[in-house]
Amino acid sequence: MKLTITTVFLCLVFGFVSSCTHNKSTSTQASNTTDISLQSAFAPHFNIGVAINTQQANGKDRQSVVIINRHFDTLTAENDMKWESIQPSSNNFTFEAADALVNYAKSTNKNIIGHTLVWHQQTPDWVFEDANGNLASRELLLSRMKTHIFALAGRYKDDIKGWDVVNEAFNEDGTLRESKWLQIIGDDFIEKAFEYAHQAAPNAKLYYNDYNLYKAAKMDSVIAMAKGLKAKGIRIDGIGEQGHYGVEPPLKQLELSIQKVAAAGLTMMITELDISVLKFPDENNMGADISLNFVLQDEYNPYANGISQSSYLKLAKAYKDLFRLFLTYRQDIDRVTFWGVSDNDTWRNNWPMNGRTDYPLLFDRDYQAKAFVQDLVALASEYQ
Ligand code: G3I
């Protein structure tokens, strides 16, 4: 607000503090949000989830645990259920971290989303090789896929509500990604993964998960794949758009993609939401391809000592615009999950450039809710 001589006078004389300062939600200062809870505010509409790391799941990161307990009703393992964490070498299963997350979620009555069974990243090389170090055969890779899915999804079949069965199998133009899964098994690797997941965990919901699904070519192929599975009687319940955005999220395209998913009879989820305020070094290649790795340059890291007011306002606006869209389509959206608790431990600080200071989440580096979080809560109450 513009401070005129009159308003300054009113402030000083009558103590109209709120007239003198920025509106609270436009301030970069954190708000005192001990009286709000995201999960309660959004309960009538959809689940509100968060991805958590090892220290949060085992309770060592206490400040994050306070936030998780209060604000989120659904937990995803950020890394602890990926192949390299669960089966780093053949038939050597390490469930400790995953068990900790499952126990924490059960003891606090939260839903669990399993992430992820089949992905081209974070899958050790041995999975794709035979005993001589050559490319594994289709049969060998399929049997490894089945063993892994039965061990992991089977172990938590009564605990995990839904699985990201296959992650990031499509390119931006809608073609299938040239992964080892595709190369060795062929394009039925997706249906095999869904089949095995359903056999291992018959009650779990089964999802396909990817980034940039607001792009029509990519989403159209994913929906065609899902319809193909359904036509064969193979279970698939929904599609997860990860939601790694910048401060100008693709609202119109996203809206069209939500409509398409609903029209195909599938549930939509936003599974890894975060909004980077930093400039992307390659504007044509935004998304979440973790193989990107640019050298750190100061020009791409402008907020190392604090975010500017104008970037903060853009972040707040982007979140409000997105949640207005999600609430409009609340009948079609099952869950919105944030990819991390606070700006301290977001992957965005290290991607696509290692060592930046980003501000993509709802909670700041002091574990305080950003001021606009109260606006999201207020927005939720505007919808019945
Ligand atoms: O745990 C090791 C540690 O032992 C080692 O000392 C350290 C040294 O680099 O690395 C640690 O592993 C890191 C791991 O996160 C746990 O912190 C990996 O290097 C790092 O690559 C890994 O990054 C994760 C990335 O997926 C790759 O798995 C991010 O935390 C995680 O947020 C990110 O999540 C993905 C989703 O699964 C799929 N969609 C995109 C999303 C963002 O990339």
C-alpha cells in the first residue's frame, strides 16, 4: 500500500498498524500459523501430501516433523522406496528407511504413497546386466522387475494406499523414452509393471507419474497408454502430474490436461508440487530431467541472502493461482503433494545447478509457514 502523509499520521496517532505495513500475505515475513492446518482446510476437497526424507521419516529432523504432523495427511518417500534404496544389489533388500516411513505414517494415521517401482533413474546398473556384464535378456529383466515389485509392493500391501508404478516413461513429444526398460523388454514393460503391482498389492491404487504432463502431446500419449491398459483389463487408477513449475505455471494447459484425465475416467493427482523462483538455464528444457547439471553461476543464484519482494509476490501469486485451479477441479483431483517440507531440503537447491538457494515450498528455512499459506487456507474455505 502507498504510504501517504495522512496514513502515516493515522498510524502513529491511532495505531492502525495494519494500514502502515504491507498486507501480511504480501510480506516475505513468515506468518504465525499455529492456528491453521493445511490438511484440515483442504480435507473437504482433496488430500494434501508431502514427500519426506530419511531424517524426517525416522524422526531425527524434529522441526520438520512438527510441520508434517500438523499440515499433511499423506506421505511419499522422497527417495527411500526407489530401487537403489530398496535393492542396491541383487536380492539384497534394505527396508529400514522405508519401514521407518511406513511406521511413522501408521502411527500418525497418514496415507502412504509408494514412489516408485519402475524408473530409468536411481536403478542400479546390475538390474540391466547379466552375469557377464552384457545387456540382460527380456526374460531376466522381467523376472527382476517381478521379484522387486513383489518384494516391495507385497511387503506393504496392507499399508500403502497407492503406488507410482511407472515413473517418467514418456518424452515431451509423447514418444516412449529410450530407457533400458524399453530397450530390453519392449514397450509392454509398462503393462507388465502394472500387472505385477496389482498381483503384489491387489488393494492398492496404481498410478502413472511424470513431469510436464500439462503438455498435450505428452499427456495424450499417457492417456492412450492408460486406456490401452484398461482395455486389456489391467488396473490403472490415475495419473500424477508432478508439478515442478516456475513462477508462471502453465495454468491453461494444466486445466485442459485435468479435463482430459477426468474425461478418460482416471483420477488426477499433483504429486511433486514445487515452484522455483530461480531462472532456468535452459528455457527449452524445463521439467525434472535429473540428468541436467549446469555449472553454478552467480547470475542464476540471485537470492543467496534472501528472496526479493517481487519474486516472493510472484511465488505467492503462482501458488494462489494454482490452488484456485485445483479447487475448481476438486471433483477430479484426488491429492496435491508437495515435493519437500521446507526450503532447507528441497532438491531444487541442487537442480539443475548444484548449490543454489531456492524458495519453492510453503515453509521457509526457519520452518515457518510463508505468509501466503494463510491465503491458501482461506481459499479452501471459499469452496463447498
Ligand atoms: O544418499 C546419498 C548419500 O549417501 C550420498 O553421500 C550423497 C552424495 O551425493 O547422495 C545421496 O543421494 C542423493 C539422494 O537424492 C538422497 O539425498 C542423490 O545423490 C541425489 O541424486 C538424490 O536426488 C533425488 C532425485 O530424485 C534422484 O533420485 C532427490 O532428492 C529427489 O527429490 C528427486 O525426486 C525426483 C522424483 O523421484 C521423480 N520426479 C522428479 C523428482 C525431482 O528430481
